[in-house]
Amino acid sequence: IGGTASGSFLVEKTPVTSSQPIITPVLEGPPSLPDPDWSLLTLPSTPDWGSRAKLSSQIKELSESLSLAQKHIHACNSIIEGTHAQLVIQNLHLSKLQQVLQTKENKKKTDRTKLFPQGKGRHLTAETFIQALEMAEKVKKDGVREKEQRKEQRVANKEAKAAAEAEWKSICERHELAVKEWQVRCEELTAQDCPKKDFPKKPIRPLKPKPIPAASRSAAVLESDIDSSDSELET
């Protein structure tokens, strides 16, 4: 589809326009072929074939009817394949149209649309208009502030993830070193014929730390400081 001039727009990211109409379906009828001799199906299961010439004639009729049936099947399969291809193309087109409608339906209203509904004028000194204007400005500022907060949160999450990965790498390295030291110690004890019950336990690797954003980490530190202060006051 992407290599055709009439259907490439269906797989592109650009929205569909009214200049790209839905392709008209092509409805095909049954193939113009002679029908097989279906009466041959009614022959008795144990026929009296008679002479050899009669048997040869029956075989010829059956072969011709089977060949015609095969041509009908091939023609019907081609029609079904073409119909399926048309349905796929129409489904792609309808999906593109749905995207356009969804974009239009979810289009945000501007401040002008809210302050001047249906394009009609209003008293600019009216109390209701001033309140609506103040509310629109507040909503706009809140949106900008929330956007900045989300941006800062994403940056903090990214930094926290990088710090957690670095800490995890350091934990793994320390654990590998501890395991090597444990193995060396076990070999020394084995050489000294010490019983295995006296062997030191194998070091256990700690759990992987979870990323903690800077804001959450600061809150946790502040809470621990408060708890420490409370404990000191109680003592």
C-alpha cells in the first residue's frame, strides 16, 4: 500500500483530508464458467459399470466435472481475496477518519472561546466577565506551573534512577569481592581440615535499591531529622 500513489496516505502519519475519498468497493459476481455435472454425485455407491467403454465414459465425465469444480474454487478464492483486500483498505481509511474526528472533538477551547461563547459579545466591565477573566488567567498559570512541576519531576526521576543504578553496580562489585574473599577463606579452612559447620556463611547480596526522587529523599531526611529531635527532647 505504501508504494502506491492512491493508497500511500493510509500508512502515513499525516491526517486524511476530504480530497482523499473512500475507495468504491468492487463487487464481483460468480465466475462465468460452465457448471459441473452435479448429477454424477447421485450415482449409486456400487454401480453396474457394464462394458469397458461405458466405464471409460464415466471416468471421462467425472474428470471433466472435477476439473470444472476446481476452476470454480480457484475463481471464488480470487474473489474472496480481493474482497478481503478491499476491507483492509477501507478499515485503514476509516481508522484515519476516526483519528481526525477524535482530534477535532478533543480540541481544547481557547480563552477567547470561553470568554465569548458562541462568538457573541459581552460587557467587558461586568462583574461576571471580570471573574471569568481572572479564572481563565488562574487556570492558565496553574497549567504552566503544573507543566513545570511535571518536567522537574521527570528530571528528578531520571537522576534518581541513574543514582540507583550506580549504587546497585557498587553493591554488586562489593558483593563479588566479598564472595571471592569467602571462597579463599573456605579453601584455607578446607586445607586445615576444619569441619564445614565452622565455615563462615556465604555473603548474601542485598536487594536492588529502588530509585528515590530528590523530593522524596529530602522529605524522608527531614522526617528522620524531626524524629531524631523528638527523641533527643524526650531523653
